Amino acid sequence: MKLSQSRTTLIMLVLLAAVSSAGCGMVSSIRAKNQLNEGARAYKAGRFAEAQQHFEESLRLNPEQRNAKFFIARSIHAQYRPGVEAPENVEKARRAITAYEEVLKSDQGNDEAYNAVIYLFGQLKDEQQARQWLTARAEMGSIPEVKRSQAYTLMASKEWNCSYTITEQKDNKQTVPKEGKMIIQYKKPKEQADFDKAMKCVNDGMALAERAVALDPNSEQAWSYKTNLLLELVKLAEMEGNNDKKAEYQKQAAAAQQKTSQLSEENKRKKEEEEKAKASKSPASS
């Protein structure tokens, strides 16, 4: 009988402890939610440092919630002032990047966090880190191919810009008359190194654009940059005086432009159809 009573007492103590633990967890969860709400109010009012403190307290109270990490990163990011190179401001950007990295550890598909990291590296002019992030994103098999294509396209756009800033320099082009009208004619830079750099950027960019198109054949942006890169090859061929290459690249550029225009029209039509469908479902239309 005594053994039975002891057993009953032990069970009651275990149940009591469980209820107490659950109660503490519930209280912490409620307090964590309150801190999130306080942080949201502070953020909306522009008190970003205060918002950060609330979000950090919310995460401390409930480490399992994922939203708090993103809100912490956002509030630190909001304290950063673009273009201000003061050490403390640069440190804010670095801290925001670290906070976004924490978000991405558990949520690789978080586009907002990923785009924010790329943006901040751009603001810090840290092209090497930005390139590493984009490359990792492009090669990440765990995310949709469309998103990988976007990463390749962004890298391709940087290579296009590298070439464009060289080919469009004032000293590398001239206006000449042809068949009764004035046209722009491209000429080789005085420094061979500049020409070589532009050629390397275009070739690297074309490889990236091809990967982007292969992953997402219906990406208007990928086709657009492929077109632009081919037009850079046209300029470079003209600079070398290679008319055969120039004609071939012009042909490829025209085909790529046609594909870009086709996708643009399709996307425009889809958007119009979606807007019509949304309007037909709205209360005002009934």
C-alpha cells in the first residue's frame, strides 16, 4: 500500500513539474510576443535601436521563433546610413550582414535576407564578398533554379558593366558619317590592357548569362543581359576590325533581343491577366 502511495505521489510530482514547465513556457512565449509587438511599434516610429533591443529580448525569451532573427537584422540594417564611411556606420552594415547570415542559416530561401546582404556588400564596395555570396547562391542546389538563375544574371550584369564602362569611354568611340547619317564607330583603347579587360569581362559575362538562361529559359532579365553582352562583343569586334565576327555577333544579338522582346510581351500579358483576375474578385466588382 505504501509503495502504491509513493508511486502515486511521484507521478503527481512529475505531472506538476510538467504543468509548471509548460506554464513557464507559455508565459515566456506571451512575453516574447509582446516584445515583438513593442519592437514593431518602435520600428514603425523610426526608433530602430530601441526596436533592435525589443527583438533581441523576444528572441532571448523564445529562441525557437524565427521571425525575431529577421527583425533584428532589419532593425540593425535600418540604423545603417548609405554612403557614410564613418567606422561606426560601416560596423553597423557589418553587424547587419552577420544578423542576416543568422537568418539564412535556418532559412536559405529567404530572398529578403539574401538581397539585403548583397545590397550591403555593394554599399561597402566589397565586390569580392558580394561575388562569393552570388556564386554560392548560384551553385546552391537546395533552392529553385529560378533563384539560381537570378544570381547568375546579377553576376553577368556586373561583367557587362565592366566592359561597358570601357567601350563607352569618350576616347574609345567617334561619330562618323555613313550613308547620309552620323553613326558611332568604336575604336580600340590606347592601352591594350583596357581592351583585354573588357574582353575578359564579356567572355566571363557570357558564360554566366548562358548558365542563367539554361536554368531559367523564360527569364527576361537573363536574355536581356545576354543581348547586352553580345552587343559588347559587337563593339569589341569592331575595335579589332574583324567584320566577320562583328556580323556574327550582331546576328546573335538580334536573336537574343527578339527572345527578350517576346518574353517581355508574355510577361506583360500575364500581368494584365492577373490584374484583371484580381479586379474581378474584389468586392467593388460584385
